[in-house]
Amino acid sequence: MVRILLVVLIVVVGAHCLSAQQNDLISTGILPVISGRVRSTTEGALSDLTVYITEPRSLARYISAVVDRDGNFRFEPDARIRAGVYKLAFASPDHKMLVHDIFLTPETRGVKIVVTLETNRKRGEVIDSVKIISDFSDGNFDNAPRMSQRPDGTYAADIALKGGTAVYQVIPYITGIPADDNHSVNGTMQSSYEYDDGGDYRSIIKGKGKKITIVWNPAAAATSDKPADFVYLSPDDIRIDSARESFNKRSFDAFRGLRRTLRTLLRSDAGATVARAMPHLSSLKRSNSRKVDYAMLQSRIPASATFRSFFRSGTKRAMLNV
């Protein structure tokens, strides 16, 4: 009897320790916690899908997921995945990049996600012109050559081959969209792709000789009018995401209120005072600290009843949420 009780005790204690170890492993990134599937709004297959956690301050790749041909992805065990907020990025040729925040707690047991990517092209779009980029050395594409439009609706241009290979992107300029809002995308003529680390892909094509004629066919690019979508499958994750969206809306509303307050101040006699204070306000915003010594900050700013009123308002709190 004593032996049986001892065995039961060992099992219970072992299970408790295992649970605690799993919790610690998950919180420190030893166990994978994020997985799911990525689809297209066209309901077709996605090629060369890229899924990754971004660098904290950019869209560059930080931790990449393992992806299969069906669009399923999974982040393998990685000690860099800890409790906190991360940005997940999803990209595929002919589709717009989708970036979404996820929040992991030490209690997170696994995040299941279904993502739908929208296409770069929409039905009924009218193309004004198309440029082609084959030189990515300086990042200045203003002087990129225009492609010639053919009677069949395609666009063509000759570009140089280097070592029997050409790498290129096209920039379609769409009617009704400001020129600066158009961006470079992959072509429709390639043997493979490479990700450009900015949400789009470059087309790679092989050839012989010194030049190759590239033909871009708008009709061959994936097209859909449906929007992108990001869906959590876990009720806990849905609740957390809903709270995050609500917080973002409150922050945005507070930011709009802040802008109105600043406009009013700048029109008043205290305008010069506020202008002198702006460097300190920018520093305050960048610090993202909720333990700012406002008395110290105000001591650096010339006395102003208007500005003191501004600091007593909820605006200072709004700044920390933006």
C-alpha cells in the first residue's frame, strides 16, 4: 500500500513539474508556439511563401518559419521567442504583404492562425504605364525605364543579362493611385523568385547573350477584389487580439485629440512656448515611459499657464499611448 501511494505521489509530482517545465520552456522559446496556414483570396495555391517574425524596428527577417507547399507554417523551437509582442509578416509573389501583431504570454500553449493574402492587382484596374527595375544597387527607381505597351495589352522591355541571369521587378502605375503609392512587384516571366525583404519579390530568369526581352502580362498576374484576413483559431487569442485592437483605437483617438490640442496651442500666445518645448515632447514620446518626472520636464520649459494646463490634461497620457 505504501509503495502504491509512493508511485502515485511520484506521478503527481512529476506531472506538476512537467507542466511547470513546459510553461517555462514556452515562455523562453524552447517550444514552438506559433503555427497556422496561409491562403490566397484567389483560392489558388501560393508559391514561394515567406513567413517570419520581423526585426523589432523594421520589416527585416528575424526568425523564419518552416513552410510547406500547402501554405502550412510552423516556427521551430527558438530561444529568441519569449513572452512579448511580435510582428508576424506574410508574403508571397503577386500578393500584398500582411503584417500583424501577436501577443505571447508565459501561459501561451500555442497560437493557431489562418491568414488570407490579398493580391497586388484588383479587377478592373486601369494601368497608365509600367516601369521595369533591373538595377537594385542604389535604391533610386525614379529613372527606371518604361516598358513599351503592345497591342495585346502586355508590356515589354530589354534588360541586360549578367552571367546568363536577369533579376527584375516591375512598377505598374494604376489610374487613380498617387505615383508614390505604387510599388515594385514581381513580373509574370521568371524561372524563380527571390524575396526583397520589403514585402515583394524579384523575378529571376535565365537567358543567353547580353540581353533578354522581358514581357509583363497583367492578365497573367493573380487578381482578386477580396481583402486580406487574419484569424485566430484559439478563443484566448481572439480575446487578446480584440483587446489589442480596442487599445489601438483608443490610442488613435487620443492621438487625434492630441493633434487638435497642439493646433489650438500653436494658434494661441503660448505658441512660441510650445515650439520650444517640442524637442522635450519628442523625447518623452520616444521614451515610452510611464514614470516620467513631469515636474523636471516642465522646469526646462518657460512658465506658461496654457502649457501647464496642457500638461495637467489627459494629453500627456495620450502621448505615451501613441
